[in-house]
Amino acid sequence: MNILSIFLIAGIILLYSFQTLFCTLYNQRYPGKAEWTSPVFCILEAAFIVLITWALNGFRFHVSTPTLIFGCLNALVLFGYNTSLIEAGKRGSYAFFNMSLLYGAILVPMVYSALFLKEQTTLIQWIGIGLMLIAFLLMNWEGKGLEKAKKGYYIFCALLFLCNGLYSVFLKMQSVACGEESTEMVMLTFGIMGLVALIRLIWTEKGNTPRAFRQTRQSLWPLALCLLSAGLAINGLVYILPSVNTVVFYTIENGGVLLMASLYAFLLFHEKPAPRKIAGILIALISITLLSL
């Protein structure tokens, strides 16, 4: 992996970690009903990402049939991911469903890469991937609380695993088929997802829909920073994706974002670091080092 790729991946990780941080702050400060938070955020995120991606593409939009198909499929997967994230959160342990989606982001692309891409992965990189999977387990072990899980929890965890993995796979498949239309892929994915979320919000809330979009000064600034981070991150991701090893890239990206999220939890939210989590962080750092070689 060359120096430029390392810097680009580091920037993407930082942007995605900012998205997670500011999204958490926005959720805490959103002034509407709790059940409105997710669909409103999805709609606003979709609108912003479509606009910023269109601008970065010079206000061009050319779509071939493969990109249209992959864009529609990824929009459905993204909507399924967001829905499963909410439903799993209502029914059981955060730690277990977070581990499910992280494992999905690595293992599903790994299967796709092995079967179709024939990408070359060194022994050291395989060791790094294995260490990252162990790190995910250690960092999400505390407070699993699976005995309190409600009906349907494991189904939504399985959907998170599958959706998070398929989202990454469809992005890669499109980049292989029509790499010059990566920005169109982003616009289709988020545009269709936002439209589905809007239809769902209108259907469930009817006359209350305009009220759901009201914001306060306290909620606007984390929302704006979250959307900006997400928009730049996804465009950086689709730019670098065609030139890197799929499994290595997604392992470093997800591990890096989790490391940054843990750092924010310690420094900003005063979370007390458990010994297992510290061990997981150290193993993840070793993993990223090996994967970067």
C-alpha cells in the first residue's frame, strides 16, 4: 500500500468517525419525537450527499444500466441497514449488534473477493484481518446482555451483518463494472434511500411530517458537521475503492472508525475504559499496522 493510499484511507476513517460522533450529538439534541430522528436524518443525509456529490462531479449525471441496477440494490440495502439498526437497538444489546455489523463489513466482502475478484492477500495481511476480528470481539464484549434480548433481535442482527456487507460489495461491484460512474452510484444509492425514507415518514406521520424537520440551534450544528463529514467520506471511499484490496481496505476502515469512536468515548463522553476494550484497541492497532505493510 503506497503512502498516498494510506493518507487517503486515514482521511476517510477520520471523516467517518466524525460522522459517528456528530450523529450521536445530533440524536441527543434533536427536538422532535424519538421515532422521527432516524427517517429525518436519512432524508437530510440523502439530500445533502446527492447535492455535494453532484457538485463534485461537475453537475454531470450519466448512468449506465449496471450502475442503475447496483444503485437501486444498494439503496434498498442501505434502507434495510438503517431500519435494522433501529429495530435491533430497541430489542437488545448494542454491543452484540455492533459486532454483527462490523463482522458483516469484513466477512461478506471477503467471500465476494475470494469467489470473484481473486485479489492477492499476503499472509501478514490475513493475520492482520484475523487480529481485527478478535479486536472487534474484545471491544464489544462488555455488557452484551443477550439474556434480555427481545423477540426478533437476532433476525435484525443477522440483517445488519448481511446489509452492511452487501453495501460494501455492491459499491465494489459497481466500481469494477463502471468505475467512471462512481459518483452516480453514490447519488442513486442515497437518493433512492432518502426517497423511500420520505415516503415512509409521510405514510406513518401524515400531517406531522413538516414538524419532524424542525431544528434548533443546538441540533443544527452537529447535523451540519455530520452531513459534511458523511458527504466527503463517501466520495473519498468510492474514489479509492477501485485501486485497493477490498478486504484489506474494509478491515482497516471499520477498525479505524471503531478505534476513533472508542477514543471519543474516553475523551469526550468520559467512558471508563475496561481492560478488555483496552486489549482490543491494542490488537486493532497491531492489525492496522500489519495491513498497511
